[in-house]
Amino acid sequence: MKAMLHAATSGAPDIRARGHCLDCAIRQHAVCSDCSAPELEFLTNLKTYRNYKPGERLLEMGERAPFMGTVVEGVASMSRILPDGRRQVVGLLFPGDLVGRPFSPVSPFDYVSVTDLRVCAFNRPQFEAALRDTPALEQRLLEMTLDELDSAREWMVLLGRKSAQEKLCSFMVMAAQRALRLERRRPMDGILIELPLTREDMADFLGLTIETVSRQIGALKKSGVIELIDARHLLIPSWEALEEAAGGELAAA
Amino acid sequence: MKAMLHAATSGAPDIRARGHCLDCAIRQHAVCSDCSAPELEFLTNLKTYRNYKPGERLLEMGERAPFMGTVVEGVASMSRILPDGRRQVVGLLFPGDLVGRPFSPVSPFDYVSVTDLRVCAFNRPQFEAALRDTPALEQRLLEMTLDELDSAREWMVLLGRKSAQEKLCSFMVMAAQRALRLERRRPMDGILIELPLTREDMADFLGLTIETVSRQIGALKKSGVIELIDARHLLIPSWEALEEAAGGELAAA
DNA sequence: CGGGAATTTGACACTCCTCAACACACGTGG
DNA sequence: CCACGTGTGTTGAGGAGTGTCAAATTCCCG
């Protein structure tokens, strides 16, 4: 819970451009999914890739954000730290999700990589100009933003009203849904879930402490809702039982 | 009240069209703020006004939403109720705010009036067509949605990490900011705040119980951060002290 | 193998919830 | 006019669920 962001904003992440937008594996999930071939051609020439190690800060709350982009590989978090060090994660970014706040030069949250991460990045003014000039881009951004807003509000239900145990189950449901969607698969019994976050990140996402997270995972294991492979991998014998234990109401984000 | 919430969506609220968009007092805050005179002319002919008493449900979670609109007067809430009855308010709608989820025929949340309420309403398909055909409308909607997303995430920080007392103070700060913005005024010492919600709605918005809300308001009064006029009205001797007690980080929404 | 981080476990404290009773304002009808 | 019901808000006693602090354990990687 205490803010332990190890490295300062990295001055020069590993940057290199390669690959063409047409070949992008996650384009269908991204803001550029509805762009025409010529529009993609244009974007291809603007983009650069940025790679990060876990724990690096891509953008800092309250600071100028030099770029925007899309997660290509890995997971990142958006979070805020209160003056006394309490931290709340307000969103997880999976492949296809947008990094940065469009039309605001200053980032309203910290963006931090939680796994090895690759981001398809654009110079901010150029990206915003592209947004203004490309209806396909702007309409898709609107669509994505409306979906994110629904998700954020669902998470508010979790934070405000769910028990620690329900929070953990909801998180597992969400993590599984996000991972499966990328592979165009559906949840089912016996499925394997990877938890991409440390206990600390989970705690900060769920509004709990790491000790409570650890204990509730133990309780879920004992009650048979999950089977632990190791600290980061688990098996779901019954998807329905997991959803039941999550306290209901988790629409696919 | 319980009975009202559980009653079906009111079939025929008080509907009448009057007034012209050009004369609308809250247009500058609404989705139509950037529309040209001809565009407003078009919208004027589509709109109808709907009036509600406190506690009426405008739209129901999971049901077809026949209209969308803008709050003209009063306050409404968006909320979700878990299967076992726990309720979380995920947003408050002040004049200018949008009622309904664009591009989704089904409402993801309950919309309930919390005061006497007037809504400028549009038939959903017509409104969505107008959005698609009117860049000024769509761009403004994107802007508003991005702002709402920032606000929702700030509220997640409150729900996940703030104490009951900090939640109350944050709510007062937010309520004051929203009310003042409509009058183009700034927060200052000695200001009067109206709490438009019942203790129950406040509790459901803050992730607390009504008893805790009541007790914390009492504690704030005793410590001098607020002065109670009556149950719904209070005075802020020091705005800075209130923000301090709110635990920091509340950007104007 | 060694050292630090991540995770788990334990004992205890505290915030906030639960249940219950009470106070108050308001409207209705006898 | 007053008794009554209903919705709203306050107050009190006690307990459940999480947080806090401390230590043990496991994992990871050089």
C-alpha cells in the first residue's frame, strides 16, 4: 500500500520502430481498429515502440505527458497516490488499451508497467491531430471511452460494496475475461488463470492490504473455489462457482 | 421510498415541450454547447421535457432505455443494486449532465431522480443519429465522457482508500464545486453548501451506512470543520480546512 | 549458496457495520 | 385539534471484518 515506485520516470526507454500496422496482432482491440488502409499507412509512419520492465513509470500524475499510445504486450496500471502514501489503482491496461489521457497535456494518473510491457506510442500533438482529422479514430475512441466508463463504474460497486472475498473473486473473473478476450475464447470450467499483478498491486486495485489479499486467496483455496498452481497461477474448477462467489454483476469489459 | 424504487419505470412522466434551445440556461454545460444555431434549431424540434419527483426511476438497469437526455434542473443518481440488495451509487448527475448510455439500447445502471428533476429528453435513435451526423455534438460528447471517466476514477480512490470522515469531506467538496460551477462562482470561506441527497443516498454513494454518515457529520460539526444549519444545509468556515480533511486530490470535475 | 524481494502467517487493534431504540417533521383522517 | 403513520435522521451498545505490526517462509536470481 505504501508507495514503493522504485525507479523515477525512465528518461530513455528502449525505443525502436518496427513492424507495420497492417500486421499488428492487437489492432482489432485498439483505437485504430476501424481505420482504413491509407489511414493505417499514415499511422505506421508516426508510431514508435517503447519497451518497459515491470515497475517503470510511463507517465507521471500531474506532469506533462509527452506521448500517448496503445498497450501491445503486457499489462500496465493507472494509479493515484494520496499525499500520505496510500495508493489506489484505478485501472488495468491490457493489450489494445489506450495509454494516456487524450486532449489533456497533463496526465491525471500515474501509468506504471506491471509486467514486461510494449507500447505503440505516438507523439501527443500528432496523435491528437490524427484524432481530429480521422473520424474512424475519434468514433472508436468515443466507443472505447464509454466502455471504460462503464467498467470504472462497475469497479466502484466493487470498491464500495463488496467484501474482501468477493473482491478477490471479481478480480479473478475480470482478469480471466480480459485474457480470454484477446484469444477470442470464452470462460469455462477448469480454466487456468494467470494473475499478472503482485499482491501489492492487487491490494491497491481492490482497496485492501496485501495481508488480506493473501489470506482471502488462502480461504478461497481451502473452500475449493480455486486451486493454486503457484502464487501467480490458479485453476478454476467451476466458473459458475467463481462468479457466484464474486457477488454477481460483472459485465464483460 | 423503497416501494418507489421497486416500482416499475413510470410509464408516463409529466411530458411537455416548451422553451427554445437558444434560451436554455444550462446549454453551455451540456452536450449541445458547441452546436451552431441551425443545429440547435434542429434539436429544438426533437426535444421534449420530462419532469420527475424525487425517487422516480428514469431508466432501469438491464432494460431498454427509450430515451436519452440532459439534466436541466435538479439532481439524479446512477446506481447499481447487487442481487442481495446492497446498493452503490456510481455517479451524480447535475444540470448539464447526460442521462443514459449513448450507443447502448440497454441501460447499464439505474437512473433515479434524487430531487425534483427536469430532463431535456430525446428519442434514443434520433439522438444517436444526431450524434453521428453532428461533429460538434460527437466531439463534445467525447470531451464530456473523458471528463466523467477521470471523475469516476477519482471516486475510485475515495471508495478504495479514504476513511469515512475523508469520504464525507470529499463529498461536500464535490457537491460544493458542482453547485458553484453552475453559477460561475469559486469556493471560498464561509460558503453555504446544500446536500441534495438523503443520508441513505450519501451512504450508498460513499460506500458507507447511514449511521456512519450521520455520525461522521456529527464529528465534523464538533471539530468545527462544518456548521450545521439543518440536516441538508451547512456552512464551511474554512474551505482549506475542508479540503485538508478530505485527504487531498479532488480535481474539479 | 546467499541475499533480497515477495508472500504467508500470527496476534492484536480499530474502524465501521449491525441491530435497536429514539427523535423529529410531515401529512392524513377521525 | 390531536392521534397516528411514515419517512428521515440521530444515538447507543456490541461485534465482525480488515488493518497494523511483527516474524517466519518461500521464491527468485545472481
